[in-house]
Amino acid sequence: MAANVSSHFISEKISKVRWLPEELQQSERFITGSWDMNTNYVRLWRLQANTYEQNVEQTPQCSDKVAFENDITGMEFVNNDTIAVGCADGHLSLLSVQRAVEEDQIWRTARSERLHEFKRSCTAAPCTALAVYGSDIATVGEDGSVNVLNANNLKQVKLTLNPDSMALLSVTYVNQNELVTANRMGVMRMLDVRVANEAQKKISLYASCQDAKSSNYVSAITTHPMQQHVLICGCEEGSISVWDLRNMKYPASYLSAHNSPITDIGFHRRNPNKLFTAAEGGEVWMWSENNMAFDTDQKDGNSVWICGDRVRALVNVDGVLTNIRKAINSFDVQGSRLICGSDSEAIYLVNDIQ
């Protein structure tokens, strides 16, 4: 695809990146979280007009930052001005953003007690991922537990679940009452956040794999923004597994994709016909639904992603970023712009996403 890509080196390995939400315009601000540095930061950036390079219209400038105790492992906005941040020390924090004409500001407003720890050693277990639904925040960790908190009170845990005896790597809300977790062996579990461990139904899904004798952990997970029964999983082997949660006996679709583990997966916020995947091999792909190839009489309101073997013929794949050589760990897309964070200590800004 023809897109305008600019790279900006910031001397930090980036684990998470998110655009600041804007109601009426395309955002000029974004937030990054770092990992594997002597001191890790959540930084607030703003795109500024560039008068020095001919081929680069805008460059990011750091407005403010907050130091963290360990690697940043999760970042999701609770509302337009509040972001939840998960950390490898097992804690969850809330940061507030204040936009300004000159210098924007970001600061920490709340920090939870330790949510994840290894019971035998009583040492911190990394929080590996988080998901947000309204004001509720769910965290998962290497201790195999799930914690649900409300953004209005991080000191009180609403619910703790222990669906697994091994590390959980991914979590997403399906609806207000249900979420899906994925563990290191590729087992996904549907959990009801209204009931305790003993009352949970045993609902498990298993990631597909080219080699039936191998495990294939789910490294990234998302739901379709318009049809939340469509669960899409990016996996260790670089493949995509799709589940129709109305019929969970078998995966609805399976696609071979990247040659390295998928690190992030997500739909365009306002155009659900586009899905993006990032991989450890240093690439980002865009998967676009080809509605011309999909018979509208057969579609019947369903997503093309649950069409089984036909999926490959119903989506077009474009390489948005390639040959970065180091892992693309996170991305976010808003309007016609895609922003990516990488182990190459750079931010990649892609304009004119079509």
C-alpha cells in the first residue's frame, strides 16, 4: 500500500503506545510506555510541525513524563483524560492527562496494592495485560490470576479469579459481564465477572496450531467492535484464530499470517472493516474486508472473519510496515494515522492509511 511512513528515534524500547482520544478531530497527542530500560517512563507526546526535514511534516516532542517502578505491560484509556497502566511489579496505576496550549501535563493519581504475586515466594508477579470496560479494569498476570477493579477506587479489588495455574498473557472484555483470558499454553477461558471462582462455568477454547503436537500460546486478543461475539486471537506461531462465541465447539476460521509471534492485534476504531496485526519480526499488516467478494445474500449480518476457509479470499492483506528488524510491540490507529512502538527504540508514524 502507498503510505507515508516516518521514523522517530527516542532512545527507549516501547512496549505500549496509545493515541489520546479526541472527539471532533484527529489526535496530535499520544502516550508511550517503555520497558527494559534502567528507568521506565510513561511519556506524553505531541506532534509538532517540522521545519528541518523536507520529507517529514511532523515530529513528536515529549511534553511530560512519569517514572515507573518496572516495565510497562499494559495501557488503556478509561476515559478521554484517564489512562490505566499495568506494570511488571504487579501494580495498576491511573494517570491523568491535562491538555494545554503550550505544555501538556501527565501525572499519577492512583496506584493499587500489589495485585499479582507468586504465593510461595511472596514476590511480585508481573501484570501482563489489562482490559477496560467503562470504569472497570481487569488485569491478568504471570501468577495466573485475574483482578477486577473500578477506576474510582483502586485500593479495593472487586473480584479476584484464579482460572489458571500458569501465566496469563492476554485479556479482553466480551461484554460488561464477561471476559476472555488466554494462558501460555494457548488455552482461553470465558469468565463471568459477576461470580466467584467456585461458581464459574468451565468454558475453555483452544488456539489452533499447524502442528497438533505443539502448543500455540495466544499473544494478543481482541473482539470485533460491532460484533463482539467475534473473538480474534493472534498467536505464537504468527497465525490468527477466530472464534464465534455463539458456537464455541471449533474455531470459526484459521489463517496463516506472520512468520513470527503476533505481538498486537486490533481493529480500526471507526472502520471495523480493517484489522491490524503487528509481529516480532518487525512488521505491521492491514487486513481489509473485501465486501465485493462477499455475497450480501450469504452475509446475513455476519462478519467475514467467521467464514472458515473462505476468509483468505474475503480479505486483502497489505504490509503497512516491513523490515524493521526488531519487534513491533504495540500500535494504535486513529483516523488515517497509525502509530507503532518498537524494540528499535523508535516510534513509527504512518499517515494516509486507506
